[in-house]
Amino acid sequence: MRTVFVTGTGGAGRTTVATALALAGARRRERVLLLTTEPADALAGTGVAAGAGVPVRAGADVPVPGGADVLTSPGADVPVPGGPDVLAPAGADVPVPAEDDAGVPGLTVVRVDSDADFRREFLTFQDRADAALDLLGAVPLEDGELTELPGSEQFALLRALKTATEGDHDLVVVDLPPVRQAIALLALPEQLRRYLRRLLPVERQAARSLRPVLAQLAGVPMPAQWLYETAARWDAELALVQALVESPDTSVRLVAEPGSAAAGRALRTARLGFGLHGPALDMVIANRILPTGSAEPFLAALSGRQQSAIKEWREEFGGIPVQEVPHAGHDPQELADLDELIDEPTGRTCDPVPGKGWTVEDRRADDGVLVWRLPLPGAVKEQLQLVRRDDELFVTVGPFRRILPLPSVLRRCTVTGAGLREGELKVRFLPDPGLWPKGR
């Protein structure tokens, strides 16, 4: 499955470009899923309709609108919202809670409803923690009392990505928020899994038969089994999303409108952040490009600034293609407008994704060291900080930080130095004689 994350500067037309990319895939007769958190009216007039909710596979227990506890039996026809007499055959994809028909064969559009997702997840967790809440004298909250909290959109989108990994799509296009939020979102699964491992170590579950004794000795209640089970479920779901983000078939496309200094800064930030966290960049889309040679001085000046910016981007991004999308003069009003928006090279998703290139170079024969090579395009020495702690390397570059687990071969070594040159960080490791296998 090919996955393309679309992000960029605010107001540059990310949602429109993402929709056009998804439509181009469907026109190639691919099975395409478009995920977006934008309101339903963001696609109004384009001919592409977005349903609220994520399609689920019939054949499993499927929640039916009208009651949270109403489930269909596996293999049965499943009622679909839109009319009591509308049924989807067993084995088909069933959208919940709203019909999700984009009007284009092969294209499914899902609008992630973060408010509904927050209420559902909160109530589920509250039910599972009922015993602990009773001990605290807490009064449970009801659905009607809940309002979405900041950060809910990110978690709702992560859950939608987890569901996407279980589908049979050829192409998944994800309409992400602007650059900084997008980088933080895609880094979240790895970060949360590390927190879970530290706060609720898996090995602690092995002592569950001793919990009553430990509780008496400690004088405090021990964590209940449901807490470990919930953590394990979260870890498994986050692992699926992390695998999607780190897949060699996953890439990022940046959308920006050239001409302003802010757009250039945002692209440099994106290059640095995705260089550290991933996924790989496969294209920069310069959107709303004005025609050159206008007789109107104002338009000619704007066009000149755009062309100068595009030239700088092509020099700065090197082997990453910068594709131009002309200004249509109006927002897309129908499918034909989206079809004409991007050309074949811009809409292509079958090209190989650039590799990350993080490798360990064995230079023991010449220099007695191993070198971990980490390409970080756009990084500068003054904004780089490295800290080795146990079997992890803390890398801070500009506004971004990532905690990298060391490859197994480097865990038996000590760090002797590091250098940054031409966008590549090289960290040198000296094998520890006390830990290194003899004869190696």
C-alpha cells in the first residue's frame, strides 16, 4: 500500500491538492482512500463528498447508529445510515456513522470527526476505569457533558490511520495540518510507545500473581490488570501507525505558495523535521503559480517573485522534484477542475520513495571505529545537540528532538565524537573491549 502525507504552509491549498492526488489515483483505477480532518464544506462543489467516520469491514460486530450497544451479528447484512431499508451486503465496507461515497469509482473519502472520536474514547476508558473511579468517589461524566479537548484531533487522526492499515487500498492520501503540527503528529506514535514502555513496563505484568501480597506490603493498591491490557492495546495500535509512517512505501508531499519569505522558512523547517522524524520527502508542490510575461506590472512582479522562489527551492532541495501547479483563477467547482489541476508527473505516486539512508559504517579495520551516518538535510552545527543515555541517542536539531534507540551493534560501544558536514551527521563509536565479543 502506497501512502502519501500532504502538508505544507497554511492556506496554500493542501486539502485541494490532496483531493486532486486522490482523484488522480482513482482515475488510474487504483483503490484510493482520502483521509481529511477538514470540515465537510471544504470539499463542497468539487464533486467529491466526504462522510464522517471510518469504513469498517462487515463480518465483524459493527456498531449501528441509534444505540452504542446495538451490534449486528457477524456475516449479516448491515444497516447503513440514510434509510432503514438500505442494507449493505455482508463482506462489504460499511461506513460508520455516515455514508462515505465520494461519487468516483475506487475513491473513498473519510472525514475524521475528532469530536465524536473524543467522546467515544473517553466514555470507553471511563467504563473500564469504573472501579478505580468509584474508589475515588468520582461522578462519571455523560456523553452530553463532554466537549472536545485540545489535541483530540491528532489522536482521532492516528486512530483513522490505524484503521487505514487494515484496509485493502492501493493508495492512501492523508490531508495533514500545516508543517509543524504534521511533524509532531507523525512523531507521536514512537514517542507515546516509549512513554508506555517506561511507565508500564511489560515485565511488570509477570508479577500479577504477587499483586495482592505486594499491595499489602506497600500499603497501596497495585495497578489493575485492565490498565496493563489497555496499555498493551494502545501499544499495538500505535505500532501499526508507526510502521505505516516508517514504511518504505510512505512519503510526504509539501504544498506551498511561493513568493513569501514565510513559505521558504516553512519548507526549510519541514525539510529538517521530516529529515529527523520521517517520512521521506518525495516532492514539493509549488501551488497557484501565475503565468509569466504579464503586461500588468503588479502581476508581473508577483510572478517574478514566485519564479525566484521556485529556483531557490530547486537548488535547496536538490534531488527532490519541485512541481508547479498553475493558478486556476478560481476554487475547484467540479471534478473536471480537480482533474485539470495537476499534471501527470505531479499526480504520480508509483515512483520509488527516497530511502532514509541511516546506516552503520564499519571502519574498524582503518580507524578502529564504527560510524553511524544520519542524513539531516538543512541542519546546522549551532542548532545541533547530541546526548548518549544508556542505549539511546538524544538528537536535538533546531526545534525538533528525537530519541533514537541505538542499533544493537552500537550498544556495546562508547561515543568518541561526532561531526556534521554537508547535511550528514556522523557519530563515531569505539567498541568497548569489555563488552565486544573476542575475536571480532
